[in-house]
Amino acid sequence: MNDNTRIVIAALGAGVLGVLASLLLTDRVGPIWRTETGQRVLQDGMRASAPPPPEGLAIARRGERIPELTLPRLDGGGMTLPGDTLGRPLLVNFWASWCAPCIKEMPELQRFARSQDASGVQVLGIALDEEAAVRDFLQRVPVDYPILMDTPGPRDASVQLGNPRGALPFTVLLDAEGRLLKQRLGPFADGEIDGWVADH
């Protein structure tokens, strides 16, 4: 393969990634990626282009119970998934204080969490960020649901739940037995979570 061919292939690859990003982030075409089919295509593409996971790292698969994850709570102590949350469905949202789409969807997550009764869907946030930044952010934009902490990287909890590129925001839905039902890349629009959770 000569240099000109390599340049053309690299340019085409960059163009395709640019188009995918614009489709994901624009409101006019973004709804394509809000569908379950669109999400599966997007996630399959990201997995295919991601480096292999670190050796020995358990990666969750749809329909199977997730690997055990123990993470510190921001308010002290720790939590083990799925063990400490069994008995009710669980929505887990990965975010960071520097991630603009994450911040934009926080009120929607808070609204959904508050709408659930004692037998409804639990909501849990996992911040892939520094503790001080998370605390500062939550002083300005408080939420009622629990926040766990993790260090971003090739072994973080989002990777183990099917996010090999570490894209944020990333959300998963688990059933009451801790099985992975759904995964979603990108933010939720206002009022969107209810339908996403119900359609599984």
C-alpha cells in the first residue's frame, strides 16, 4: 500500500467518525441513535474499533449477570454491584463533572429517580472523575440518588459494563437479578428515560 492510499484511507476513516459524531450529537438526526437499533449499531462499531480489554477483565454481556463491582460511595462506605442492589431494577449512569452532555442530562436523571417509588427502578451514578471535582459539582447541581466513584481507565466499571472506549455519558439498565438488559451511549433528552426503561 503506498502513502497516497494510506492518506485516503485515513481521511475516509476520519470522515466516517466525524459523521457518526455529528449524527449522535445533533438534535435533527440524533433520534436515530436514540433507538435501540441505532444504539446497537453505534456500540458494535465502537467495540469493533476499541483495543481488546485487559487480560482477565470480565466484561458484561446482555442477558447475563454483570461481574461483581465494588466501588466507594461519595458519602462514605462502599457498594457492591449487583449484590447491594438486587431485588429491584437498576439504572446506572456513568458521568464526569467535565462532561457537558452528562451535566445536561443530570436533571432528567434526578427527575426519573424522584418519580420512582420503593418498588421502582433504582438510580445510581458512577463518576469517572476526581472526588474534589465531583463534590464541587454536586454542591451546585445536587442529586438525591447515590454516587459512586471510579478512576477512568481500561479497567473502570464502565468498561466492564460494555463501554470499551470510555465514552460519556454511558448508561446501563439491570434487571432485579443483576442481569444486563440495555446499554446506551449519549445523553437522555427530557422525559426520555421512562420510555427507555419501559421498553426492555
